[in-house]
Amino acid sequence: MSHAFSTYSADRPAAEDAITRLYALLGEPPPEFVWVDSPNAAVPPSASVEPVEARLATRVAALRRRWGDVSLEARQIVKESVAGLIRTAIPRSLGLHWYGQQDAYWVTPGSGDPELELWATLVRSCGWWWPRDGVCVIAERPLVLRLDDEGRLHSATGPAVVYPDGWSVHAWHGTRVPSWVIEDPTAERINREFNVEVRRCAVEHLGWAAYIEQAGLRILSRAPDPGNPGCELRLYDLPPQKWHAPSRLLMAVNGSVERDGTRRRYGLRVPAEFDHPLDAAGWSYGLTGAQYARLQRRT
């Protein structure tokens, strides 16, 4: 994992030597190496699958069948939560490529397999790379890579990933977000945002109390939460919003405890027809307000 999330400069000689040896396994001469400062700066000569990368992919598939992934958890963290998120931030298709350091989730170190050791060298030496006929594009590793306690890309103070050329990715607990969500969240921007996940992240960062105050939300009613002793349900009126039918906001406290021992406060958009928080809370569970009022415990 330390290699997967390394922010040290690439070891260019080691990376080029390992890739040259992989080309040799295909009967190919050493390629011309083109280094770029971020995956976003990579412009491969062709987006189509060319003979070298197709044959290399075939060998990789056979290698992984022999050795398998090191860990399903590592796959989820490294490939899906980090590499996958960075990939979604690149505005164009880059064709077939490998993740370099972020291929660590499937590379078994110390295997004794000479071919797999070449991939282990790449994990320790560089960022993403694109093999093509006669040329190989390789990206530098990031200068900054920040994660939360669960291994997801996250930073509450700036970009979660920054590359040497300044290209960056902002993320909130594993969700890629526009920079304003991290650097300047406001109720006005939140209300204009049509993506529900981006809105959720922005409100979490700003804080519900600040959002309610900035948005000038008017509380309609409140009531004890019967399935969550000691906690209160609050129903607020929401102003008209371009992307939504008329609605209201139900504020509640999570019934289960977070890892740090706290309970997360969250907001749920509910239809505008509800005037009482118990009716709104019941609707979210497919119950009537009277049925919800009889709950013994909500998780």
C-alpha cells in the first residue's frame, strides 16, 4: 500500500528498464519513452488497441491467473477508491493503460516469477503508463495523495490528489467533487447543484447548521424521534429549486454510531405534502407517521 500511495518522484531508470524488458518478452525493441507530469497530460499516439499493448494485456491476464490478486480489500481501496476516481477526472479516453504504482493490489512481491518481478519494479517506480508500438508514455507519481481513515480519496482543505503539473482531483470521502465543494461551499452553490451526491458532500463539509442558517430555512415542526431515544426530528421548508419538485427537508440523527463514537446528523429531502416530521420520517421507511411513532429502535 505504501507503494500504491507513494508521492516520491518516479525512479525513471528503473521504470524504463522494467518496461524495456517487458517489451523484450514480446520480441519488441526498446520503445521511445515519453514522460508526462500527470495522467491528464498523457496523449498517447493512438486510442486504439495496438499490437504491443494487446499482446501485453494477454500476458498480464495469464500472469494474474497464475498469481491472483493479493487482496480484495486492496483492490477496492487502490483500484476503485483511488485509481478509479482519478480516472473519472480525466475528460477523455486514453485507451488501454496500466496504473503503475496503483497496480500494487494485484502484484505479488517476492514471488520469484521473473515476469511478475518486472511488474513489481513498476509498482515501486512510476505512475500510470501507456505502452504503444515503438513508444511508451509514462506519468509521474503525484506530489500529494490524501486519504481518509477508510482508504478513500479525501481532503477537507484542498485537492486530494495533486500532480507535478498542477492537475488535481478534489474528493470528499471517496466521491469526486468540484473544487468549490472543498474550498468554498455555500448554501447558494449547493442549491444550484443538480448532482445529489455533490450536494450531499457539500452540505456535509459546510455542516448542516451552517447550511440551514445560510439558506434561511424555516422550521415547520419538530418532534422526538421514537426509534432513536434522546434525538429529535426537525422538518424545514425548502425554497423552490430548479432541479426539484417542491420538497421539504427532514433533519435526523443516525441511529447507529460512527467509528469515532459520534452519530452523524443527516438531511433527507421529502415531499412538500408532509407537515409533521413523524409523517416525513415514516415515508422514508415506507410507513405512515402513526406506524413510525410505534418504532422501538431505529438503526
